Amino acid sequence: MEQRSPSLPREAWLEKPRASRTSMAQHGPRKVCGVQPLQGPVDSAEDPSASVVSPQEEDPLSCIRACCTRRPQAQAQKLSFLACVRTACTAALKDREAHKHLSACASEVAQCIEELLQEEPADRLDTELRQQAMSAIATMSSAWLLPEKQKNSLLCACLSSVLHLPGYEADTDLDMATYTETMEALHRLLQVLVGSAGTSVLMELQNILELLLPFTTCQLAAVEERAVACIARLLAFCNTCPLPELCFCFTRAAVFQHNCQENQRLPVLGKLAGHLILCCSSTDERTRDEAMKAIHQLFTFITAPGLLPKQKEPKMPQPWDSQQTLLPQEVSHEDRARNVFEVLRKCLLYPETVNILLTAIESMTAPGLHSTQLAAHMVDVLTAKARFPPREVRKIVNVIYSSLPSIRAQPALKSLGRALLVLVSKFPREMVTSLLVCSPTCTRVAVIMWREMLSEPPAVEKVLQQLLPVLRNHSLHHTSPFIKDWPRVLALAAAKVLPEILQLPLVLKEAEAIFPQLFLALLLQVSFTVNLTQQEVEIFFEAHQQHQLTPIRAVVQSLKVLLCSVGLQRQMEAIQEQGGWDALLSTVTHLQGVQVVARVMRELPGALRDPIFHHLVELLSTSFFYSWETVAMVFLIEMLDCVDLNKELHRIMILFTTYLQSQSVGMQQLVLRGILKLSQRQDTARPMIIFLPCVMELLQDADSDIRAVALPILSNLLQLLEGVKLSLMALALAGKLPALINDESSTVRQLSIDLFLETLNYVEDQEKRKMQEEVCRSLVLLYLHLHDEEESVAKASQKALLGAARFLRWRRLEHLVQTAQFWQIGECMLDKRRRRSAAQEYLGQSLLYLQSPQESLRREAVRFIGLLGQHMRDQEQAETEYIYQRLQEAQQDPSPFVSSLALQTLKILKETRPRPPQGDFGQLFSRLRSAWRRWRSSRAHR
């Protein structure tokens, strides 16, 4: 054991220093410290327990079981029960069978002792029951019979029963000897618990200190003094006992991937140091004295050989200098407490310094016996010299947020304000997210904290730059199990903060500088706010509060406040008048609301409008396929009409190319709308030719909405082509358009027919013959749609059919179309194309129209099929039978006109079916009939 320097004055309360951990490792397994056994009651004639049968005369285990079954009521019975417990535990150390029997009822014994302690009167100490109870607990611990699950509650009962005894100066009836013995019994109990913990001694010490520390802040001087005295005695005991080798991580810099064992750590160390430092400034002199004793023992504990850091830093205190600081000096108790704080701060590192900081903040809520100025000083120093990982910021913010409503002292409030400002300058991202998690609804306390954090220009810029990515992060992916940490919840929380902080002049000035980013970040929240889960919505509804806004309404409100704050109140009102704000609130109409907002914002001066557009392009260029992409694209498309695209056209084309590959039909339609707008502008139309193949491909698999946008694009872009490219593209397009003529959308039908007519004018030379084949394949479709219920489609069909007749140079068909003799057009087409393959193609196209939703088209299809039946009577019997079958099915049509027409047509075909002649005469008959038909057809075309 090392000897103290003779030149150092030895105080009466100084304990012998403990052995070094290095030497202990050489001595093998740790031995339990020798603790004197607690003495039982002394036999005396006057002792009320003398009449009780002693444990030696009665079987202790039977007595214990009886008392556990029926709680003892008389004082003598209680003391006898506790004596039996001690006797039985002592016997259990020697007899394995006795240990087995006693362990079976150990839980009931512990419960009984706890109830006896709770029954003791708190206002007086006139019996030895508390002493004997603690002696029994210590004996159970030594015999490894104290249940772990009940240890804490039992120890809490002991501490509450003893520490809350009245002060002996205030109670002249208090037996001073009994009080002293009771306190001594508590000290010995704590020492036994630690001494019998084996290799888990630090875990046991941690547990005891955690239970003792709350008593050091109970606002009762006597209770605080006793609790601090217990800590001092316990630390002194630990300093004289061999302990397992401790980890050096609490006094040295952290090592990468460092993992120490649980029995090598003392996590309560920082919290303990914080409480003891504050107790050094107590208004009670005895508490201060006990705190200084405890500080000395704590310093001895952390500066033991092998634990004290090497002096790499000149500011690191030497043990000799530190002990000089800890000795009584002619200074005020608060100055001495500050000196103690400086010594321990330099000795301890993260995470102990963080725990000291948290303890200082919590002490501000009820300053009472401790100095608020000292706590404020500790907060100032620890935050100014913060050396801890960013993840610890969350703990600090949580403690400040929970403590702030109870703090009244101005020095404490100012100190916390300075702390918030310092922390946000060092850890802006962590501070922003931590405060958002603490208060997603931005309560009054949160507003106070935000204002403190935004009280200086550098902090304002950092905070707003951190709020922006939070506002824009709408990801559904999250790693935290806590809902308040989910990105969408944080984004909404940030939106609720903006209206509060925009009232600050410094914030408003910075907000004007980054208005485009803030505006778009809020607007893009519409993309997910209308689709929140119930869990996410509930976060923003606090109990017992009236007039709370839903998340989507809160976002819209933030947008309004932002516009008004930067001087755009007229635009805010214009959006309101056009119903834009209301449209944003609905899942059905929110995209229409975005369109309204965009149309109003595109009327802004270029100095305000262009930055919004450029930032929007930047967002879409760097963040593909986010949840807000649709809202952003809607806004972008609306802005295309009013901005100069010389600098951004290339990036926009890259955007369109990327988003055309999206799996979202809505996104594809939006991109096509953008391409359509650019194809209509003289300065941007020609570059859009690059999208021709993609747009043509979309015609095949896309829905009607996409086709309705793609067809005008093709019409615009075809006009920009020349020569062979134009001819080939027109031919390719003509082959794809017939599939669109029967589209369910009347707009698509009309546009496809109009575009088909345009393509006839673009083919040249060799492609004309191929185009004639495409035109012939489309004649039936155009003919049938002459009877389309949509008048615009019928007129487009008539115009296209006329163009087709002229392209094919079919004069009779041209005449019939011009004179609107539609009933003869079918017969004309059949006469012109008498090949069997043509008839089969016509039949296949017309049969599809039997399923058309339009009655007029079904009716005309039945008529045309009847004509085909008449012209195919002399061909294969199988095809004729197939026509009969389909007409028979058409008789079930829901329209009586169509069903009756199908019945009549089928009847006529069957009645006029010629009987096949036999032999040579039959063949001659067929040839003559075919010749007659050719002759009649030739006369009709003259």
C-alpha cells in the first residue's frame, strides 16, 4: 500500500488509499473485504425481546416460514424473526441442505423485511428494528440468498426509512446512540453488498450509487447530508479494497472499436461527480463537509495508479496539485466548488463530462439548497469546451427541453440560452433534428429554444441550411423504431417550426435569401402529407389542446406565412381566390392545387421566378424518383411557358429522358406534356425531335391520357422532319395509328385520325406503295367511324376517308364520301378489293366492332358483315359459317336495334344462299357469275 507524503497534512476524515488495480491483477481472484458483522440485540432483562424464544431454542427456519405466512405484529416478534433470518443465513453458509431450504423462501423473507421497514414510523427512531433489518439483509447477501429482483426495492426501503429520519437537533427525544448505530448499520450494509459482489463489484457499486443520488437533491438538508455521507463512506471503503481492473475509457480518450466489459465500467461516475460538485455549494454546512469528503474519495478512486492519464496535456491536473485544491481553503464554498469542478472536469472525459452537464441542467429545476450560479457556470464551461460525439446532443436537448418549464432563475435561463447557441454552432444538424424530435408540434418550450438558437446570424444560417434537407426528406425508409425519428415526421415538424421562427428579424432576412429553396421544400411536402399513416398523424395531435391543425393544413399554413413574410401577400391571396389552397388539402385535387400555385408564381418578376425554376431543375436533376417527383414535375411543366430555357434546356431534356422511363403513368404523361409545350415553342421545338422514337413507342402500351398528349407531339415533330426521314417516319407512324382509331377516348380517336391523314402527305417515291397498303388496311376503320357518336370523330373520319380515296385514286369512293352516300361505301370497298385476303382482313376488323361500347358502331358493323357475307357466298363454307355464328351472337346485343338488325341480316344471308351446282355446268355457272360481277364493277368506276 502506498504511503501518503508526510508533507501533506492528514485530515481526520481522510481514508487510507486503496490498492492499485495493477498490483491486484497479480494477486489472483479478488477476496471479499473484511466487514465486521452487524451485532444483534444485546440480551437484557429490560429488553422487550428477552421473553421471545431465541433462535437457538426454536428451529429458525420454522420461525421464518411462520412469519412469512403470517406477518409478525409485535415488536418482539419482528425482532425475533430478523434474528432467525440472521441465524439461518449463517447456518446456510456451512450447510448446503440448510441453504437449499432457505433459498426456497428467500423471496418471501425479503418481502417480509421490506414490509417491516415500511411499517416503521418515519418521524421517530425508538427501536432497533431498522438496525436488525439491515443486519439481516447483509447476512442474506453474504450467504448469496438475497434475490436479485428484490434487491433494489429492499435497498430503497432501507434508504427511505433511514435517510428520512428527522434531524437529531430538531428532536430532543431522539436516542442519539440508536441513531448513530442505525446510520452505522446502513453504512455496513452498503459495504457488505459491495464487498460480497465478487467480480461484479463495480456493477453493485453502480446500482447503489444510482439509488443514493436522488436523495442528494431532495431539498431536505438532513436527508442530503446523510445521503452524501453514505456516498463518502462507500467510496472510502472501495478505496481500501482490492477491486477488479477497471477500464481506462472514462479518463482517457476513446479507442477506436473499444469494447470494455460491463464489470469494468462505472457509468454513474459522471452523474456522481455532478451531484457531489453541486453539494459542495449547498447552503447546509454539514452537507458541504460530507460532499468534500466524498469528492476526496472520488478523486482517489479515479486517480489510482494505472488509471490516471499520462500527462500529454499541460492542463491535466497532477494528483498532488489536485489534492491541494481539494483541501479546505480560505475561500467561499462556491469558489471551492468551482475549483473542485475544474479539477474533476480535467480528470474525466466523455461520457462522464456529458453526464455532469446533464446533472447541472437538471439541478436548475429546483435550486433549493444548491447554487444556481454554480450550475450555470458548469453548463457554460462544459458546452464551450464540448468534446463528445454528436450523438450525445440528443440527450442534452432532451434534458433542456424537459427541464426548461421548471426553471425560474434568470442566471440559469441565460446559461441555457448560451449553451443552445454554442451547441448549435458546433452540432447544427444534431441540434435541429433533436429539437424536432423533442417537440414535433413546436410547443411553447420548443419555440423558446428555437429563438435562443437563432439569436445570432451565423447560427441562423446554419439552422436554416439544416432545416432544408429535413423539409425535403420524405423517405419511407427509417432505421429508428421511434416514430418521431421517421423522416416524414421530421419533415412535418420542420414545416410547423417555420411560421414561428419567421417572426425573428434575423431569420426573415436569411429566409429571403433562400426563399426558392424554402418555398419548394414546403410545396413538395404536399406529395406525402395527404397520404400519412394514422401513426404519423397522431404524433401531431396533443391531448387537451383545441384548434389543432392537421399536418396538411399546417404545411399549407406555413406556405402562406412564408409568402406573406417575404412580401408576396398578393400572390397568396390570388392562390386563395383561385381555390389553390383548398385544392392542396385533398388527395384527389392536390395536383390541381399545385398547378394553381405554379400559374400564380410564374407571374412573378424574373428575379424571383427564375431562381425558383432553376432550383426546381436542380432538385429533379440530383434526386431521381423521390416521392415528391410528381409534384415537382407538375410545377416545372407549368413554369415552362414563361422562363428563358437557353441555360437549362439541356438539363431539362436529360430530365425528360430519365423520367420517361418511370413506371408511373402519371409521370410519363407529365413529361409528355412538357415535351408538347417545348415542341410548340419556336426556340425549343427542333431539339425535341430526339424524343420521337420514345413517344411512338408509348403509343402502343400507354393509356388514353398518354396517347392524347403523345399524338399532338408527333404531329408537331413530323413537321420538323425533311426528306427521307420524314417519309419513313410517316410510314412507320401510319402503321401504328389504326390501333388507336378505336380508342375509348374520343380525343384520341379524333387525334389519331387527323394524324393519319397528315401522314399521307409526307410519303414520297418508294414509300407510297407501302403507304397504299396501310391506307387500305385502315379503310374499314374510317368507314365505320363515319357513324361515331362523337360528331368531331365522325367529321374527322369523313375527312380522312376522303383523303385516303384521293391517295388511292378511287374516284367512286371519293365521290361517295364527298356526297355523304355512306350506305354505298361498304359495297364500293368490297368491289375495289375483291381478293380473298382483303375480305378476310375486313371481316377481322369489323368483327371487333361488335364489342364496341357505341351502339351506332355495332349496328354499322352488323351491316358491313352482312355485305361481306353476300360477297363471300361463293368462297369457303367455313368462313360463311363463322359469319353466321357471329351474327347469331349479335342477336343477344343489349340494343334492340342491333339485335333485330343481326337477326334480319342472318335471315337474308341464309335465304339468298345459292345451292351449289353440280358437274361441269356448276363450274361454268360460277365462272359466268364472277365475270358478270367484274363487268358491273368496271361500269361503276367509269
